Amino acid sequence: MGGLRIVNNYYDIAPIGIYFPPKTYGSTDRKHYVSTVDALCKEFDKWLCKLPTRCTPIIGTDLNDQLYCWPASPQSGGMNMEATELYAANAFHTVLAKHRLTTVNQ
């Protein structure tokens, strides 16, 4: 995960890049996977909380998962109602919904 804030007379943006690891299915690997995803989302949430309201975050991510359209927060999700959202997507989606952000490309 990496990011920066760019401010000048014309814009105030914060490009943030996040790579989520691929899903794992073994019990030992699963613990590491879950703790890594949780740590990434916690840090991502902290970064977003520190940005001023006027700053526009632009998030680029390799989620290694699929987002679906959440009925309770449709603006924050993907377009695919048929997708099966697994752990990483759910954790990422929760942060997006908290900050009222949306995905525009998947």
C-alpha cells in the first residue's frame, strides 16, 4: 500500500494504491491472509480519516476478489449483483461505505 497527497492551485488529490494478496484456503495460510487484509483495510481507513474533506482520494487496487452491489449502500459497490463477495472485497467494501466512496471501474 502506498499513497501521497498532491495539492496545488487547481486540485487536491490523494492517489492511493493497494495490493491485496490472493485468497488462500489452507488453515495456516488463511490466518495470514485474514490478518493481512485486516491490516490493509485498517491502514486504508486511517489514511482516509486523515484526509481533509476537500481532498479527493483516487484509489487503485488489485483486490483479487469481486465487489457486488450492496443494497444498503449501492453507491459504494460494483455493478455485478451476481458476484460472490469474499473476505477482501467485504473488508474493502466496508471501508468504502464508511467514507461514502464508490467504485467506478472493476
